[in-house]
Amino acid sequence: MPGKKHLRGVSAKEQREYEHIKESAEKSGRYGKRAKEVAARTVMKQHRRKGHSKRY
């Protein structure tokens, strides 16, 4: 994925979720400039709830 930010410590599926949430928020205009931050926080919140560690 050239040019795309990869979240550290997440699976490929969670990375796709991040991209989907970010693109959806940017397209709809929600959150303004914070779309990336909101997407990352959402994915990491789900990641922690599943009991996964941030580290590999």
C-alpha cells in the first residue's frame, strides 16, 4: 500500500477497516481534518476490546 499510513500492531483486516472508516469520513465531510485520527482511534479501540496487544 504505497502512500497509505499503516497502523502499527494491527492486522491486515484492521488496516482495511481503518482505510474504510477514514475514506468514508473524508467523503461525507464528517470530522473535518480529524478523519484520520478518528479512524485510527476507532480501530485501536476495537483492537484493544478484542484483547490484542499493540505490539507484535
